[in-house]
Amino acid sequence: MARVQLIIPDADREQFVLQARREGMTFSAWLRAAAHERLRANRRSFGFENMEALEDFIAYCDSLPGPEREPDWEEHLTVLNESKTRGLPDV
């Protein structure tokens, strides 16, 4: 097993250690769990494993029912602007 040395501010270390204890973990175990969670999050947000997976996703999206026509761009902008100003006082 490898040993890693970290340089972190004392205040951060104190907060991290307290949180690790709250979660019933050692500081070392807490840091490893945080690192693993970061890896999992990046894998989830990275996207598709390969081109075939991307193509399958696009084919699936194409099979979903949707609107018969795309909205007019000006109509779309009007809806966006109305949404932004809804609830604001008249000036």
C-alpha cells in the first residue's frame, strides 16, 4: 500500500478530521472515500464509454415522441423573456 503526504492548512485539517469522526471514519478512510466519490462523479458526468454507446443513445432519443415541429425562434425567445420577468414588479 502506498503512503501519500498531503500539505493542507491546519484549519482545513481540523474540519476534515471532525467530519470524518462524525461519519465514524478515520481521517485517512474519509479522504479515500472522498477521492473515490470524486472518481465516481467524474465517471458519471464524463459521458459515453464509446461511440457505439453514443450512437445507441442518439437512436433512443430519436425514437422518443416529440413535437411535430420545432418552435419558431422568436416565439421561443418571447417565452424565455416572459419567464424571466414573470413575478417582477412593473417598472
